[in-house]
Amino acid sequence: MKKRLKELAALVGGTVVGDDEVEISGVAAIEVAQAGEITFIASPKYLPKLGETNASAVIVSKEITPSPKPLLCVNNPYLAFAKILTLFSQKPYQPKGIDPNAWISPTARLGQEITIYPFVSIGDRCWIGDRVTLYPGVFVGEDSSIGEESVLYPNVSIYPGTVVGKRVILHSGVVVGADGFGYVKEGKKNVKIPQMGKVEIEDDVEIGANTTIDRATLGKTIIRRGVKIDNLVQVAHNVVIGEDSIIVAQVGIAGSTKIGSNVTLAGQVGVADHIEIGNNVMVGGQSGVGHDLAANQGYSGSPTLPHRNYLRATTVFPKLPEMRKTLIEIEKRLKKIEETLSSEGKEK
Amino acid sequence: MKKRLKELAALVGGTVVGDDEVEISGVAAIEVAQAGEITFIASPKYLPKLGETNASAVIVSKEITPSPKPLLCVNNPYLAFAKILTLFSQKPYQPKGIDPNAWISPTARLGQEITIYPFVSIGDRCWIGDRVTLYPGVFVGEDSSIGEESVLYPNVSIYPGTVVGKRVILHSGVVVGADGFGYVKEGKKNVKIPQMGKVEIEDDVEIGANTTIDRATLGKTIIRRGVKIDNLVQVAHNVVIGEDSIIVAQVGIAGSTKIGSNVTLAGQVGVADHIEIGNNVMVGGQSGVGHDLAANQGYSGSPTLPHRNYLRATTVFPKLPEMRKTLIEIEKRLKKIEETLSSEGKEK
Amino acid sequence: MKKRLKELAALVGGTVVGDDEVEISGVAAIEVAQAGEITFIASPKYLPKLGETNASAVIVSKEITPSPKPLLCVNNPYLAFAKILTLFSQKPYQPKGIDPNAWISPTARLGQEITIYPFVSIGDRCWIGDRVTLYPGVFVGEDSSIGEESVLYPNVSIYPGTVVGKRVILHSGVVVGADGFGYVKEGKKNVKIPQMGKVEIEDDVEIGANTTIDRATLGKTIIRRGVKIDNLVQVAHNVVIGEDSIIVAQVGIAGSTKIGSNVTLAGQVGVADHIEIGNNVMVGGQSGVGHDLAANQGYSGSPTLPHRNYLRATTVFPKLPEMRKTLIEIEKRLKKIEETLSSEGKEK
């Protein structure tokens, strides 16, 4: 596929500086881009590379004139890059049908134009939507449904009764609907609380490799529309994650916690159970959330503080030994002064 | 199934306030419970909801009279809830036999009334106990044994020579018996130490999705009776976890560490290698255990402190910038006083 | 297999004290070793056990005479142990051929003497090297290659276009080449950045169970020769890990970070995106790396400090409440002194 630069400008809502008729047939990183390709500069500090790249055009955030290259100027170069890369990389879906080595319950209902690879298992009464792709080793337990155009990569396990929305992407090794971790002690013995609830994954969710989403004890664990979850994340029973939230790798969210919409939890964050996190909250990497977090703020640390307070305290932390030494010296000096004053007092 | 409230009271050792003949056919959360269902109130703060629920009876911790609803009063409402939910949710096991698409070594020995789904692999000389269920994609390596009534969910991998006890539940993606992580540097090159030991999982253990339990270098990695492990936990070679311990999601336990019985490690805890943790210890979320922990205590922090000390120090942490400022001011005031005294001294 | 002690000494470059003709047929831990076996003492504190073991010989780090046992004296007992254990445990590779229940694209090219178990999937145009072993449930996506003598354990998923080197070991549940986690916000909506790059795993790499290595956005994610990665590790898009580095369990490495050669990241370390870590760096467990780390040093903490500074500050941390109390007392004493001086001043 080839597109003229002015066509790309129209696609992403940008303006062209230089030759807007130049033909583009692909996207590449600035160091390796070749003639015919477009590249991008997200940060002004890389602007000097403009003169070095072999790319035929460059996406930038501001008009820079004169420029050695045709420029595509946009508000958000990274967003324009994503859209243009999508344009050039998206292949039309081609259904491959149902491999005879898949195992499909006779009571399952299958949509149109689906792709089911070998060694897939589909349980009783499942519903598989149109244009769904199930890769080898995918297990879909009974009474589950998979919405239109969703893709389940190899070795994904869907426990019974799960609802997966449309255009959902589940990467390899994702486990949806395993029992929540619930026990009550009777003496020292752990008595299992049956996990009778479900998991519901709404439309346009993407979940990374080997992430686990547990079923609710009663009721539902819910991943709302547009949520993106990275690899190796743990989502416990009865958690709700609000729309468009971003959950980075290795985050753990404990039972019954409610996360607002448009929240970002950075890598390795831990959130305790029964917490509420407000909309638009950002939590820094490795933070430990032990209490509710108000909306529209950033937090960091374990336990979490408002991000600015965390940064200030963290900066002082390495000075602790020196501060302790100072304290000891001050006490000596104080004692000396007090003795001086006291002896003066006596003298009087 | 229907049970009269007095029958449930007998089951859980509780007393009834109100109509003990009311018929119960299910369990639900307090907000959604309908007539015919029982619900529970674990915390006194939810008692006001007693008047709002449609449930036909409520499990509570104390006798509250008069009550708008029949009450089932018990010492531990959560435990009673678990037992009653188990009663209503447990379906009798129905063996489904061996699917012809499973691959089973002719030298494997299989028990009675088993359920083996398609795409299961069972290696040479394995022993599969009575009423075991192996879901699609389960791999059981040669010379392994799976005890009676155990359930291995889809895509569980059991490496050769593993012993799994009775009534064990392994959720999807669990890996048991992969090589421990052992290398010796020869110069910069990493020389692999062959991992020749095994893993033994005793009776009544449950292990969460995508958790990994490594085989020992020599000897055994042992998960003792009744241990419950959550999702995405790492248990390294030669670790021993004592009876009835609870290991929450994303915990990592390094090589040769011994964990006592009835221990709780909260989410994302890390434990260094060659550590001993005593019986009945509780370790708070995200803690880092770098030395032995004495029995019967709570610990938190990274590195861990006794829990109370941790809380105290943590409370002061955000005040560090203010403390530093105070220190600097104090030094100024001290200097001023010292100069005053010194000049007075000179004056004299 | 039996070897005389002098033969083992020649293998590992050591010297024998005592009978160098004694025959050894295996290796065991010091407590359980029997006659005919060799054991080892890595730390001098275990030397008293020399007199108690039933082993026929002991690997030690220094010559100890007289000794009740034949000794094999070497510079690095642990390395000698690894080599001798390898000698006794290594079984010659026996190809098992291609199981008829594997699904192999007609356009895939297969090497000599391979072992392909049931329920393996190999996509179009893949190349599988000589003596490769693919266990049940392994998926190799189209256009991937697996080098000679590599072993992929059950349920490993290799996404399309991945390059795996020679003698690579991938443990169960490893996912290589899933999409990197890349989105751009358009308003609150997350726009996916297509992940068009690849993953390249060089020779002699070992990757632990359920670890995930994401494909690059553009270009390559690269795991260099001899790298050893433990279980449940997350390696994001465009990361490069240098030769012979050791990445311990549950580490997370964010996008585009470059890690030098011979680096060690201990368990649960988190590394932010676009970081550079120099050669020979060691990072302590649970550390959070938020900025570049210079070569040849140790670091700990979150955020990381040079290891010694971290230890010093950490030692003071539990004393924070006491320091705060002291500060308050000092302020009172200061105030009193200032008042005294001020009143004296007035008196004058």
C-alpha cells in the first residue's frame, strides 16, 4: 500500500511542510527508516536527527522550517504514528474455518467466518461470535461467550460461565475465571469458600500474556470497556476496573477493590482489598495502595503518598544517616550549653 | 436443594432467632439476595442493611432482637457462610471417562471413575488416582503421580517425577517441577547446575493460576498438607512450605527457604534464599524478608521489621522533609546561642 | 556410570587428599549421601559435617588434613559440584520423532533427529533445527525458527516471526513475542500502537516458567547469548539484555530499557522504561530502578541508591520515631535556653 503524505495528513488531522505529494509505503524507527518510509520524532531533543534519517517524511510536533525533509506536523506525534502504523500494518481478516483437530461441544453455537485452530476446546452451550479467532490450546469452558472479532492467543484458559466482549484480545497464557482466593480459618485449617461468581470482560479490552483474572465469590469480577492490562497482572475476585484504565505489568489488585475509569497503575503496584481508587488517578511503579485514593491525583510509595510528598520524602531518605549524626551532635552541644548556663546560674 | 434454617443451624453449630422452619435454597450477597436465599453480615457496620435485604434469612455474629428477618447466629459468620455455600454449590462428581483425543502412555496406570479431557498428555509410568479430573492441555510428565480426587485445570504442566497428593486443586497454567534457577559463574559464563530433585505436593493443597513451583536441585521442594497458594506465585527450588500456610498472589520465595506452618505471606512479599520463617508468622504485603523471622509475630516492610515498629517508622516517613528543615533551623539557633555565650564569655 | 576420584579431579582441575582411586557413581547432599556418592561443602561452617556424612568423598575449597574422608580440593566447590553433577546426570539425547497428533504446516522445514510430542503446532514457513524437542502444547507461530538442540517445555507459546537460538531452554508457559504494551491516549480512549517488531533469543539462553518476553514495537527485543531468566519475569518491548546476565524471578523490565552484560537483577526488581544499566551491575531484591545505573557497581532500594548508602539509610529507618521525638525535645530545650538568655539579656 502507498499513500501520499497529504493523505496521511488528512487521516491524522495534521499539516504538511514541504512536498505533500511524496509517497509513503511504511513506517520505521528514525535510525533504520529508508526511502519511502515515514518516521516520527516524539521529543524535541531528537530534532537534530532530522538531518540524518533516510526516511522520506517525518512526523513532528511543531512546524520546523526550513527542514531537509517533508514534515507532517501534528498535535500528538505519537498518536499520529500509531494511526499511520495501524494503516500500514493492518491486514484484512481472513477466516480459516474450523480445524478438525479442535474439540467442540455439539451444543456450542458458532458465529460466521470464525477461525478455530487445532487443539482448541469449546465446552457445552458456549457462544462464539462472528470472526472470532481461537489459537491452538485455547480452552473455553461451558456456558461462556466470546464476542465478535475477539482473538484468543495460544493456551488461553477461559473457565466456565465467562463473558468476553467484542474485539477483545487475550494474549497467550491468560487465565480468566479461576477461583478467587478465599478461605476461612477453622482453627488452623483453611476452609475453602466456593467461588460461585463470574468474570465479565467488556468490549475493546486487551489483556497481556499470563495475566490472571479470578471469578467472583458471588456476583462478578468486571473489566470494563477499553481497559488495557499488561502481562503477569493479578486481578482478584470481585474487582471492578473502570473504563479505559491502564494496568501495567505485574500489578496485583486484591479482592473487591474498585478502580475508577481512566486510571493508570504503573508496573508492580500492589492494591489491597476493598479499596476504592477514584477516576483519573495515576499510581507510580511499585507503590502499595493500602487505603482509598481520591480522584484526579498522582500517588507513589508504599504506603502511597501524594506523588509530590513522596518525591520530597524520598529525596531526604538517603540523608538519614547524616541527619542522625547531626542529631547526636546537636544533643551534645545542647548539653554543653545547658551545663554552661546551669553553672553560670550557680555562680550567681 | 432446600434446607430448613434449623438444619443449616445444626450444620454450622449456630442458633436461630425467629422462624427456624423457613426454607432456604441458595446463598447470595446481601444486595442481590432474593426470597428463599440466605445471606450474611460479617461486620457489624453492615447491620443496618438487615432491614433492606430480600433474603429469607441472614447469618450474623450476634443475636439481634427484634429482627425483621430470621437470623442464624454463629461465632464466625464468614465460616458459616463458607459451609452453607459449599452445601448449596457442591455438585456430585460425575466421571466423564477418557477422551479418545488424550494421549496416554501405555505404561501409565489409571484409577477408577476418572475424567480425562482431550489434548491431555500422560507420560510413561504415571499413576492417576481415582476420580481425578485432567482438563484439556494438561501435561503430566513421566513417573509422576496424581492423588485421588485431584483436579488439574486446563494447561497445567507437571514435569517428570512429581508427586501430587489427594484432593489437590491446580488452576490453569500452574507449572510444577520446572528446573530450579541454579548457575555458577565460571568467569562470566553461567554454568547450569542440573536440577535433579523433585516436587512433592501433599494432600488438600490448592495452587492458583500461573503459579510456578520449581523442582529441587537435589532432594525435594515440598508443599505441605493444606497449604493454599494464590496466583502468579514463585516457589523456588528446595523450598518447604509448612501445613495450612497461606501464600497470597505474586509472592516470591527464593531457594532453600523453609516456611513454618500456619504462616500468611500477603501479596507481593519477597523472601530471600536460605531463610527460616517460624510458625504462625504473618508478613504484610510487599514486604522483603531478608533474615529469619521468629514464630508467632507479624512483620512488615522491606527489609522487614516487627509490624508495629514498621507502622511507627512509616508514619514518620512523610515528615522527613519537615524534620530536615527543623534540623537546619535548630543548628542555626544553636550556633547563635553558642556565639552569644561565647561573646558573653569574652565580655567577662 | 562410575568414575575414580582422580578422574573427577582431572575434570574439574582439583587435587585429591586421601584415596584417589575411590569409585564414585553419583552426587548427593551431605545429609543423605551414601557410600559411592560424592558430596560437597561450599562453606567452611559446614566442615564439621565432614565426619558425619556417609559419602565416599567430599568436594571442599581447601586442603584439610588429616580428613576422615577422601577430599577433592578445588578453588570453587560449587562449580566443581555443578560439573560433576552434570557428568553423572546427563543422559544422551534420544530423538522420539514426530507424533502423528502434532499439527505441522506443510511449509515448515524440520531438522534431523527431532522430537515433537502430541498437540504441538508449527506454523507456516517455520524452521526447526536438528535435535530440537517440542513438548505437548507448544505453539510455534509462522515464520519462526528454533535453533539446534533447543528444548521447549509444555505449553510454551512462540508468536510469529520469533528467532530462538541454539541450545535454548524455554520452560513451561513461557510466552515469547506477545504484543508490547503500547497505547496512546486520544482523549481518554487508548489507541493501540501496532507491535510490528520481533523477538530474538540468542544461543544458550534459559528462560523460566511463565516468563513473558514481548515483541518490539518496531525493531527487536533481544535476549543475548548466555542470559538466564528465572520464572514469572516480564521483559517489555524493545528491551535488550546483554550477554550472561542473570534475571531472577518476578523481575519486570519496562520498554526500551538496555541492560548490560553480566548484570544481575535480584528477585522482584522493577526497571523503568528507557533506562540503561551498565555491565556487571548488581541490583538487590525488590529494588526500583528509575534512572541509569553506572557499570561495575551494586545498587539497592526503591528508588535505587548505591548499595552501601542504601544499607546505611535503611538501618536508620526504624529509628525515625525516636529521632522525631528527640527533635521535639531538642526544640523545647532550645526554646528554654533562648528564653533564659533573653530574660538574662533583659535583666542586664
